[in-house]
Amino acid sequence: MPQYHQLGAVPHKRHTQFRKPDGGLYSEQLFSTEGFSNDYSLLYHVHPPTQIIKTGTPVEVQPQIAEEKMLRHRSFEGFNIQPAADYLASRVPVLVNNDVHISLAAPQQSLADYFYKNADADELLFVHQGSGTLHTQYGKLPFAFGDYLCIPRGTIYQIQFDGADNRLFIVESFSPIRFPKRYLSKYGQLLEHAPFCERDIRTPKDLGTHDTKGEFLIQTKKRGVLYPLHYGTHPFDVVGWDGCCYPYAFSIHDFEPITGRVHQPPPVHQTFEAHNFVVCSFVPRKYDYHPQAIPAPYNHSNIDSDEVLYYVDGDFMSRKNVTRGMITLHPAGIPHGPHPGAVEKSIGKEETGELAVMVDTFHPLMLTKQALEIENEGYTMSWAE
């Protein structure tokens, strides 16, 4: 996140004395996801952020792999994931590899009794249903349908939902999630040709400093294990921070589609990138305007990447029997394209109202046990005329 941002009170110079009204020192914390070699923020706590007073029994949460190798198109009914009251219990991994874990979640209750920290991965939460507020030590981020919440690894957070009917599509990245390099100047500003700009990025507001002692449980995930760590002070005791590493929100509705006279390739929809995968946003847009244009996407060979498409809303003219929350997996090694009849049907259409999130991975994905439980049987043969 290259934008510099400041919230609350910070000293004039970093790593210098910054005192409380009573004369004591605030506790400075450097927060970075790549050591001292990349973007970082400096946070100033009322109390040191290191005061562990108790530890609990670790719990294994590593995804259970059902199929490590396969070569056929797959489809899954994402909304068949059953709702669960607890936020962490509701998170269900479906497709995973060493670079990224893709999960679904249907939490019914806010995360209020404990805090959560993913010490392994940046998290990209796409809000399919529901609204609320993401609470972190950086402040508050209100969210609603269509928002991406980008949360750097190590961020302590709670989620407050406005209701019980919530659906999330979650991407966990074991490398930092960035904006595509081709959208950025050499100094980190989003360029004129980018499909969004800094005005579209929503930063945390209202620190709401909690100067509270007691016992505060932070469920911390590391290498597939959840560690219950109890701290003696509230983790949101920050009086100010500044820097370039922090959570932010970006709405898919603010993504401005790039169109042309003929069909544009998927990279024009790219929104984020990480090591060995990209995330794209398909949004309502005008179709191609060449007089002989074919709006439906052409058949293409997946040789170097697995393609995951998460269907959010609208009409998808290239696929049959699409439902909200459906996931399709088109693995590397075999071509795919529009279903039979979709090409002719698309000719003459002027626009689409589709909304979807795509994840392309450059290493193969594995299927979890939970993925097989929500699979649409027969999808592989759905191209047969």
C-alpha cells in the first residue's frame, strides 16, 4: 500500500521520545510485512504491545487436502457453505496451494469475544453479502457489499457485522498483496491508465484509543495452527500512527472497466497482484463495439495458470446455470471457453451487468474436503453439445 497516511498523534521525528500527558513514554512499534526492507508503519501505543500474560492450547487449522492433482474443470456451489455463528469457525478453505488459500465464510455474529491475527498471510476479504465495520489498531473501516478489505499480515482485527446474513470470499496470500506494477509510477502513484485511483481507496478512520488493562485473547494463526495468546492490555491502545502499511478498503463498484472495439483479454480486469497469482474484477461494462465483434470470450488454453472465477451477481452470458456464489476452477493444461450456444447468443449484445472476482494462480491448486462437499457433479462435461 504505497500511499502515506497519518492518523492521530505522532512525534515530530521517528524513534524519538513521545510522552504521555503524565510524562511517561508511549511505546513505539514498527509494523512491516517484509522486515525492514519495504513499506512500513509506526504505531504509538499507550502500553507496550508485548505483554502476554497467558497462552492456551494450540489448535490445528491446516486445510485438509482431498485432491492434490487433477486435470478437469470443476464447479462448486459457494452458498452451500453452511453459516456458522463464530467468524473463524465459519471460514472454510476450498482451493489452496503454497502461495494462496481461497476460502468461503458465512459468519452470523460479529467477532467480539476475541481478536484475530493472521501471522502468515495478507488477507483480502471480498464482501458478497452484509455490511459492518472492520476494527483494527489503525482505526475503523466501514464496509458494505462489493468491498475488498485488504488486511496486511500481522494486523490484529475484529469484525462487527450489521446483521446475521453475511457472505465473504477470502483470499489469503503468503506474499504481500499489491496493486499491479504496470499501474504504478516509479514513485508508487497510480497512473492515468489504471482502472482506479487513490481517491477510490478508503483508509481507516477514528482510532478510538482503548487504554484498558485486563485479559484480551488474540487468536493468532501461524503455519496452519491457531494459538490462543492472552495479553494484559487492549490491542487497540494506539494514539497515533503513520506510514504506508495498513488495512484499506476498495469497492469493486469503483473499478472502471477497460473496453475496446474487440474483446479485451483478462489482464485488463486485474486489480491486485501477489507472488504467483493475480486477482481480477469483472464489473458491468459496455461490450466491444467493432461491427463484427463477438462479445463472448474466445476459447483459451490454460497452460501456465489455474483460473478461479467467483460469481457475485448479474448475468453471465458465457456460462450456463450460473448461481450467486458459484466457483469455477479451470485448471492449467486444458482449454476452456464459452458454453455451447453462448457465442452466437452474445452477438449484438451491447453491455453486461456481470459482477465477479477472478483469481489466477501460476502454480496448481489443490481441492479440500470441504470443496468436494459442495461440488457440482458433471460440470466437466457441460461443454458437450
